[in-house]
Amino acid sequence: MDVQLQNDQEVCKVDSQRLKDHAKKFMQTLGRQDDELSILLVDDANIRNLNRQHRKIDSATDVLSFPQNEGDESISHMLGDVVISVETAERQAAEHQFSLEQELVLLLIHGLLHLLGYDHERSPQDEKLMKEKTWELFDLIFPGKTPSSACGY
């Protein structure tokens, strides 16, 4: 398993190695130990540009996922890219009553699950399934920690 992480933001101090280790644990748990994942940490300006370019939404967001193979896993074992705005994560962490690390882990899980085909916008059942899987994975790193009611994940 290969997890690449690039930190292109200077807003907050992030323990990149620790975040990579968490990603590896999630991939192992999900049975994706033969796959590759790329994580990019950016600021709001950069994620806004990506959001505008790829989703035609001209605003910053917390996390974006870019699947490599769009359902055809025979091409390679590269799952894709998860891009996280650390700046937005820092704001949301306070709202969710989380540390920055906890919020980054939550966003990483959210992005990774999207790469694996989970989609909370498809149906109420899919939303429920994705939330359950999110908290199952989150509990691996932060047992018993739950967010405030402000958290929609």
C-alpha cells in the first residue's frame, strides 16, 4: 500500500506522517492494502480554484475526491486523490468540537469513502450507510469520540 501526502498549505501545522498512518490504517481495514492513495492538503484559495474548475462551484469546500479510474479498477490500483482544505478544517473543528487532527481524519475518511463509491447524496439509505462507515473508521483512531450536533458527516 502506498499513501502519498503533500502539504501545500502554511495555515496550520499538520503532522503529515500521522495523517498518512491513519490513511494506511483505513485502507487496511477496508481491504484496500494493495491500493494507492494520494492526499493533498491545501488552503481555501486552492481548494476554491479546484472546486470551481471541477465542480463549477465558486467557493471553498472542506474536501474533494478525484477517483483515478471512475469504476474501472482493472486499470491500476490507484484509488485517486483526496484534497483537504486545512483552513476550512480548522474552522469546522471548532464547530464540531474536534481537534484539528480529528477534523482532518474525518475529512480524510469522507474523501476516501467517496473514492470507494460511497455517496451520501444518492439516497437516504446511501447517506446512512456512509455515515455508519465514517464513524466506524473514525472510532478506530479516536474511540468513543463523537462530534457535536453541528457535524453532518
